[in-house]
Amino acid sequence: MRADLRHYLAGLDEPEEARTLTFSVQSGTFTMTCRKLATHILLHEVRHLAQLAFAVRGAGHPPPGAHDLFYFTELP
């Protein structure tokens, strides 16, 4: 599925980016451009990855090394 999204985004041109899509969901109807939808997909995936990382840390598993600012328990 990610490969399909990458392929779609690689071929995305300005007219296609600006094309609007309308979605009906439980909370209402939303209209957005293809570009905004692609951005939403990326940020939504990052959100879920952060939720997983939080749950793993909460379960007592240490992060994989101290190579990233986000793994520090407190800022210097």
C-alpha cells in the first residue's frame, strides 16, 4: 500500500494536486485537495507510529539507543 502511495505521489502534477475530493464520514462531509489528503495520510501515519512508541515505552521497553533527541528522558 505504501508503494502505491509513493508511486501516486511521484506522478502527481499541479492540476492533480489541486483536484478536490469529497468524503462523507460519521462526523460530516469534508472536501480537500489531493495534496492535502496526501499530507493528512503522512501525518496520520506518524501519529500512529508515535502512539505505538508511547505504548512500548509505557510497557517498560527501552527505546533503541540514545541516538535521537526524542529518546532522551529530559532535555539538557
